[in-house]
Amino acid sequence: MVGAQAPVSDVWEWLADVPDPEIPAISLVDLGIIRDVSWQGDTLVITVTPTYSGCPATSVINFEIEAALRRNGIENVSLKKQIAPPWTTDWLSEEGRQKLEAYGIAPPQPAGGPQNCPHCQSKAVERISQFGSTPCKAQWRCTDCLEPFDYFKCI
């Protein structure tokens, strides 16, 4: 069923196809920022927790959520921002972690640094900079294959 009162399970599937604008290899669902999907009357309410309060991609994320839902016939959409509890990298799905690594980004690790190079799997890695291409990533390099890579910081 497309459109009004579509099953919540369908909505989750549609949102699972919406890529993160900063890391298009993973979806917003993989990232774990979609907290809830529910119907309130004839309005679909999507609860979103930003990765952090100053995330520059928040407005793009909201636009892409609404666009995906409208493509599927949902006209009445309300986006609810939920900041508590704050998002953590623990909310990344296992599939999302695998997609990050396949894309060349080391997934977050509790130890605070990548366990291996996402390109060659070597454990010989070193941090180049605490700051990467986005605020949520740091720049690392493999000392075996010499390839640089982003590491998704633990938050």
C-alpha cells in the first residue's frame, strides 16, 4: 500500500533506502538516527535524533526524509527532533558497520581507534589527524598498504 496510512513496516523500508548525505554508503536507518515511525491520525510522525547538535547535514537529512515519503504517497509528514537520549555510535546497525568498512571507512570501535585498515585489513594503522572530512570522522593511515582512510569516531 502506498500513501495514506501505509504500514509502518513499509515506511521503515522506504527510510532504509535514504542514504546519509555525508556517508552515502549507509542509510539513515543504518546510522540509527531514525528513532520512531508512527501514525498520529492522518499524519506520519518520524522521530529523528541527530548525530550531534551541530551536525551540518541535519536540514538535508530532513529534506531527504520528507522527499522519500512524498515519493511514496505520504503527504502529511511531521518530523520530530529528539535529542535525549543523545545519539551514540552504538546505534549504528551491524549492517551499517559492514557497509562503512566496505566503503573504506573504519567503523567505530570501543577502544577509540580502528582495529584494522578497511582496505587491506592490516592492523598496522596510525592516526594522522583527529579531524577528518566531517566532524564525526578522524583521518588514519595504514602503514602496510599506505592508504589513508577515515575512521568513524566513537561518540
